[in-house]
Amino acid sequence: MHNPAQNADLIRRSLFSVWHPCSQMKQYESFPLIPLERGKGAWLYDFEGNRYLDAVSSWWVNLFGHCNPKINAAIRDQLERLEHAMLAGFTHEPVIKLSERLREIAPSSLGHCFYGSDGASATEIALKMSAHYWRNMGHSDKTQFISLKNSYHGETLGALSVTDVALFRDAYGALISQQATVASPDARLADPGESGEDYAARCAQMLEEHLARHHRSIAAFIVEPLVQGAAGMAMHHPSYLTLARQICDRYEVHLIADEIAVGMGRTGTMFACEQGKISPDFLLLSKGITGGYLPLSIVMTKDDIYQAFYDDSTARGFLHSHSYTGNPLACRAALATLDIFRQDDVLNANRRKAEYLNRISEPLREMPMVRNWRNTGMIWAFEVAPSRDRFAQRCFQLGLQHELLLRPMGNTVYFMPPYVVDEEEMRLLVERTSAVMERLA
Ligand SMILES: *Cc1c(COP(=O)(O)O)cnc(C)c1O
């Protein structure tokens, strides 16, 4: 609906009273906000009659399109039954069914689901649960964590302590008990002539050396399996996960798989860990779990961890809670999302879509400024060289002019489209991105 006056009014009011996330507010003077009117499928629509292909799934959350009829119907149905109730002392069918379904499909032995509100809260829960487990087991000295270089696990203070992105972390250094990092198996960092797999083995060796020295004080190793998202879609060989699992077992350190971004089919398998043929001690889910509709996160864990808390003593229990823990509307959205995976054979359909996009992207990846073209499942990324001043912002702006929502990280451009993207939309994505690259050259 073309309504420029309403558009200007919404921008003015938003800047007056809404403090936007991940933003230097002053930059909205030169790069205006875009009020959205509606969404449908892979598209977002503004008030000026423009549309934008949501090539980043609205911050990696949307799986089956905006205003998906099946998810809408499930939420509507739940809304008429029970919108929310506390989960301590009470339970409800959506949270039970969701836990049962996840238990069926997750890597083996992850039978217990603990609920949080968003990704960062899942990280907090896993860190606390891991350290508390060791304490209950008589190892109260195991209180440290390790993560990969350039890792991202959320931005609350506990999650920031295992996050290695300077821009998000440095201002809060004094508030955080910063944890050690080990080398990232990011295949771009392999030596010339060294395969991604060999480099992954070399990084696993460094992990082993670190644990050999420090395991007595380490509770857990947290990792984003296969793709480190906020590091700039850094991809690694699945054998790293296999080796990391063996090493963590050898040194009695938990393995936390943060699948907040990479879970739910994003890497080609339902869970990224499947590609390393491993089962972590904690599996974190959020983002796509509700199809991108409502905040919800889940920490799945094993029976021996659960049993370490099961006791007559209240203090040995895991007393963590959030007001909206296990919200029924969010659980119904998640159940509808899992139904779509099953009914539409989504993983196989995605495999064909990924092959198609890889085929048609040949001219884009051959462009002289495109480096490190890579793909895992439904994630594609490349760097643009030489890197230019304010590349990310200029690329974002030019993308919008070409009906694309691209949101580069530094000089890394990536595609992470909703799974409903069709061939015509993929062609548009690739062709328009090429046009944007031409303009930036
Ligand atoms: C997004 C993300 C988080 C944090 O999730 P929020 O819902 O933004 O708090 C944690 N880990 C990874 C890997 C993520 O991509």
C-alpha cells in the first residue's frame, strides 16, 4: 500500500522512542529505517510499495516464510486454548509434545528439554547447568569454559564470556570473566595446500593440548557446529566435531553444541552435529525452532546430567527460570514448524534447492572481487576484496535498491534464505547480487 506520509511518520516516531538493536542510532540520519507493512513468503513489503527478498531470513530465524498459513493456524488455535501459564508446578500439551518430538529427532540420548526465551538464555542455561553438574558430582573446581576463536554465543554477560567478537564484547570487558579460546577450524585459515579436513585435525590437536593442561578447571567446550555464523559464516570440516567429541570425552569436559543458528535443517541435516556423527552433552536450539515467529529456546541434555540434579535436596536441583519458559504459543509454532519438515520432506527439497543455487551462481562466484565462495546446506557466503570503507552499509543500501535484504558482516556477503525460496527467487537473488557487486566494484 503506497503511503509515503505514513512511512515518514513511522520513521520519525520510531527514532523518537525505539532504541534499535545492533545499531549506532545516529547512523539512521544517513541510512533511514524502513517501516515494514507486511510479509509474505520470502518477501517483506514496506509502505512505499517496495518489496525486499529476505535473503538473511530476518536474522537467521525464518524458515518457512513470513505469515506461513500453517504456523499462523497453529498459533491461532492455541490462542483460543491457553496463551501462557507458568511451567513450574504446571505443564501443558504443547510443551510435552514438543519435548517428545525433539527427543525423537535429536542425536541419541538427548532426552531432556529445558526451556529458555532466546538464544542467549540457552547459552546461559547450558553454562550454568554444566558447571552445576560438575559441582553436584564433587568437582566444584570445574568452572571454566572454552570456545573457538571468533565464536558467538549471544550477548548477555555469561554468553559474552564465551563470545569472541571484539565489537560486541570490548566495552563490557570489565564486567565479564573472559574465557579462553582455542583455534577455529575455519577452513579459510588452512595453510596453502592443506585441506580443510587436515586443518580441522590440526585445530583438534590444539584443543587436545589445551585440555591436557587445563581440563581440571574446565567444565565445557562450547562450539557452533559446522558454521560459525557471526564470525562471518566461517565453515569447517565435520571431522572437527568427531575429534572434539573424542577429546572432550577423554578429558571429562562437556561438549555444548550451539545449534541456535545451524540447527533445524540449516546445514543440510536436521542438526549440524549429525554430520560429525556425534551427540553433544548439551544441544542448544532457538532462532528457527518456531519458524521465526516467537522467542523460544531449548537446551537438550542427557540422562546422566539430568540424574545428577535429581535429589531430595532443593539446592542440588536446577533452579533457573524465565517468566516465559515453555510458552504454549511458541511451542505450538515450533510443533507446526516440525510438522512442515515432515509433511514437505524439507531436507530433500532443500538439497535440490541448494544444488540449483550452486548451479546458477557460477557467474557470481567467477566475478573478480568474489573470494572464498562457500556453501553448507542452505548457507552461502563469500568475501569481497579488496575490502572498502563502509562496505557492509553500502552493500546493504544497494541491496535494498535491488529488492534484496542483504546484511553483510564486514566484507562477508552471505545468503541464508528461508526454505520456501523458489527457483525464480533464487535467480533473482543471484542476479541482483551480481548487479550490486558490479555497482560496488
Ligand atoms: C543468534 C545466536 C545466539 C543468540 O541468540 P539470541 O536469540 O540472539 O540471544 C547464540 N548463538 C548463536 C550461534 C547465534 O547465532
